[in-house]
Amino acid sequence: MLKLKDYLLTDNYKSIVTNKTIREKRLTEPFLRGPIPMRWLNESMAISGTATKIGLYLWHISGMNNQNLIIKLNKKLINEFNVSRQTRYRAFQALENAGLLTIEQKNGRYPEITLIC
């Protein structure tokens, strides 16, 4: 005869898998926060893979800044692109020409990028 108590989880197992460990994992892994307009994503993919990569990273930064569509780049953020300066600026220019973002460049300063939905 089967006894239900033989199949219950032990206290030891319950301490291993808790909401706290799941929550800690969520907070340590980078994530992409949406919504990202499909039109924006499709148009960036039509340009190039690098443009899409940079665009998705810009949306990531936007999500981390409470959906603020204006992104002020700095050295730390630019280094996280993992692409050369020339490639980065070609991708920015292509995204701007497609009407997906605007770039405000001031002499001697990092660019300020505005995502266009």
C-alpha cells in the first residue's frame, strides 16, 4: 500500500530550492526589457547583424533606465558594445538613416542617442 508521506519533499530539499535563490539568479543575469516594437526590430535586422546587436543593447540600456528612450553614452557603455569604433559609428549612422534613432553629437562629448519607436 502506498503512503503519501513517503513521497513528500524533505525539509532539506525545500531549503535548496527557495524563492530567494531564484530571485538572486534573476538579479545577477542581464536581461532585455521590452516592449521593443517589432517594426524597429525588423528594420534593424534588415540593415545588418551589428546594427541589430547595437540596437538591442541600446534597448537593454533603455530598459535598465526605466524605459527612458534617451541614452547618454559613456565610456563604460561604449566598451560593452564589443565592436570597433568605426563599426559602432557605421551602425549608429545606418540606424539613424533608417529612422530608428537620432544621434546628438557635441564636440568632445559622447553621443546622446534617442530611440524612436
